[in-house]
Amino acid sequence: MSEHYQVLARKYRPHTFEELVGQTHTVKTLVNALNNNNLHHGFLFTGTRGVGKTTIARIFAKSINCEQGVSANPCGKCTTCIEIDKGQSIDLIELDAASHTGVDHMREILENAQYLPTKDRFKVYLIDEVHMLSKSSFNALLKTLEEPPGHIKFLLATTDPQKLPITVLSRCLQFNLNKLTHDEILSQLKFIMKSEGLDYEESALAKIADFGNGSMRDALSLLDQSISFGNGSVLEKDIKAMLGLVKHDDIVELATLLVEKKPAEIIAFVRKLAHQGENLGNALKDLTSLIHQISIAQILPNNAESSKEIHTLANQISVHDLQLYYQIAINGQRDLIHAPSEQVGLEMTLLRMIAFHSEHESEKKTLKTSSKAKTNLTTKVAVKPKIEEKLAAKDTTPPPPPKVTKAKTEAETEAKSTTITDTKTNSLTINNQADWEVLIQQLPFKGAAKMLVKNTLFTQFKNNKLTLTLDSGLSNLLTANTQKAIEVTLQEHFTDISVAIESGETNNQSLAQKENAAEKEQRQELETNYLNDEGVKALEKALNTKVDVKSIRPLQEA
């Protein structure tokens, strides 16, 4: 390398808008303004580090001061352009606000602003990290920024625009520079490696682009380091060794153990990685990235970018578990700094993924099925002998009923001897309130429809028309949409069912009323047992107080 080696970030700094990578919307606005000579006096460039704020400001300064005239294409050969590129221009005053925060510095600068440029067309003030200025400095700047002399242009750059006074923001044209994309950074890295005549692997440059995290300067600094590490070449194995990255095959193996839920082997594998000196924090990030790729493969099974091993994993894990794993992995990265060690943090994150997996697979057998394969409802009742014989002949068995969590009522007990469904014809046979209550608990009624049917009494079922009685005090629940929802739910499981709902008296015999009575009785028993406890009585006496009965709760709720 040359004795006067220049870092890549400086050597390949863009000198024209055409060379600039990304920031299309900003470049388009500035190019149009320059070509039309429609120039504002104040420009504010915001964005994270290494996205081109200072570079754009310098190109803009060349564009307005080029000896060939104001245009979006400075010649780059005249004295002014060369001086600006080298940072030697007298009329381009570059300030680092972090080291010139005092008001005295700002006043001194502004006092000189009234004088004409020494040799160029405009005097340009480029203030970097302008948010670091003190409040007094901003106040001193405001008047000049609002009504500057015609020969002055202010170019302000900051990574934190939230700290700027609104009075400054309102006096400038603001350009928000985006982070560069992975492809934009990768394309520039490949261009530089070809220009330098150095060997490289594209996968290695892709890793560097990932670690650049949207900053071209960060990526170029890492490229400089990689070239030195690889003695003039950039190879993937060198990048992994330099950055402490875990091999892709190891991450795939870890994901496979995770999908197969093998905690002992996972712990042993993590300890092997730790023994090899791998960066376990990066391992967790790579695992998170792999989970994302598996999720993409599930949503887009024909995606050509997904490898065979990713498609294999995508077929072995449910969508619900995968989403849960991703969220746990993200939280694990955040909590890693608080763990006793990276190894402990990674192990606990992986064990958490196994421990808290979803139960979706066991919930697939529900009442609500597709229209092509409707599941016939069954209850905890005896099936007619003829139907049993037919089912046995077909070697089919109806799915088990969903678990009922409510307290058993007398109606449920009576229903054991009643046949409600004919599983062959999907026809409904219902004779009394007990049958109706069992049906309510099994059908997937929702919302207002669920509330309404629980407050009804069975009246009759004749000619496929179900007649119900709704408590007159709840007649406001009955709407056309609610009744339609009830009919739709019934028709999903039984053929040609219609529903008629009449207002009347239910005499505390509806399912909802029975449940409320049972809950009140249980609550009363709970309060009585608690208040009659000798320890509670002694505590009331000692403290001269009374228990707030509303605060009494079962241990399960507490």
C-alpha cells in the first residue's frame, strides 16, 4: 500500500451528485433547485451517521461556487472545486458545533458574515452536529439565519433534529436522509473492491453490508479492517473470524434442535460454541435472522431465495411457534446485557422458547370447520344404535366434544339420555331446555348472539323451526343482526334451521340465570368461610377493623 494511504471512506467520497449512493429524493430536489437557480439560504440535512449529510453539503457548495457557473454538475477541475474537495476553500467555513458551542464563537463567525466572499460566489457556512450549539448560540444565529446577506448560504447537518429549536427548523429547508439499503451498500463495496483490484467473496461483502446497518461510512471502515485482516483479500471465513460470527451450519443445527425440542442437546451445543470462543450475542442475532427467513419460507413457499434446509425447517414448525420464537429471540437480545454471561443469556432464551410454545396444534379440533368438511356436533349423550352401526361400518368416529368449563347444571345431567344430533343427516333433534343448554355450550356463538341465547328458554322445535323465549327485560339484545347470527351458527352444523325468538318470562330458568345464581352461591360461600375463619376474626379484633368483602378472591384469581 502507498506510504500516504488514504482510508476508503475518504478516497471514495462522492464528488458529484451522480456518484452519490442513495438519497434519491434529496438529490432530485437539490438538482432541480440548482439547475433553476432557485436557491434557499438555509438547508438542514438530518440522518444517522455515514449516510451522506456532509458529503451532500460539500457537493452543494461546489455546485454554487464552481467557476463554470451555478449548476448541479460542478466541473471538479477548477480551482474552487479542487479547494473544496481538499477542504482548503477560504469561503467554505466548516464548523464542528460540538467544539464551538459557546456564544462567543458564534458571534465572531457571524460578525464576519457581513463581508463579501474572498474569491467565490457565495460564502458557505457548513455547521456539523448543529444540535450541539448552546441556547445562546442558537439565539445569536437566528437573526442572521432568518435574513442573511445575499452572499451567505447556511448548510446545517445533525444526527438529532429533535434537539433543534423550532425557530431554527422553520428557517431552513429540511432534508431527512434515509439509511442506505443493504443492496446499495453492497453495490458500492463491490465497486470499490474492483477499483482497488482486490480479491473478494460476495458473501463476505454481504456480511459487511449487514454490519454497516445503513451507514456507508461504517461499512467502509469495516471493509478497511477486513482488507488488512485478509492481507489484501476479503473472504467470508476471515470476516467470520474477525467479527466473531458463528458458522451458518451451526445456526441451522441450533434451530433444528430447537424445533425438535431437545433441551439437553441445545445446552450441550451452546456450551460447545462457548468453548470454541464464538460470539454468542452474534449467534442469537443470526438465529433471529434465520427465524425470519423460515417465516418468509412459510408465507412464500415458492420463494427461490430460501434454501432447502430453510424449507425443511419451515415444514417442521407451526406458524404460531415461529412467531413466538422470534419475539423471544428479540427480547433475549435486549436482555443479554443483564444476564450473568452471554452463555447464560443465550441458554435461558433458548429454553424459554421450548417452555413457552403455543398449544395451537392441540386446538385444531374445534367446532368451526370449513364448509367442505363440516364436523358434526356430538354431546356427552348416547348415540342411537343404528347410527353407531353405520359409523362403525364406515370406520369413522366423531371428534370429541370441547371441554365445558362452566359448573354443571341439572339440565346437563338430564341431557345424558337425550340424542340431539343425527350425525348422518346433520338434522337437529331437541326436546327440552336441557338439550338447548347443552347445544348452547357446544356451538360457537359469539358476542351478542352468545349473550342472547344464554338468556333464552326452549319453547318448541317443530318443522325445523326453533322457537325460543327471551326474558322481556333483555329485549334490547334482540336485533335483526343478532338473530341472523344465531341462525347462521346453527345452519353451519344443521340443515334448514330457522329461529323465532319471542319475548316473555324465563323465571330464572335460562342458562345465564342459572350460572349467575351458581356464581352468587359460590361467592356467598367463599365470603362466609373467610369471615368465619378464626384467624380473620382475631385480626379484625386486634386491628379494630372489618374486612372489605369485595376484596375477597379465590386463590386461583389472586
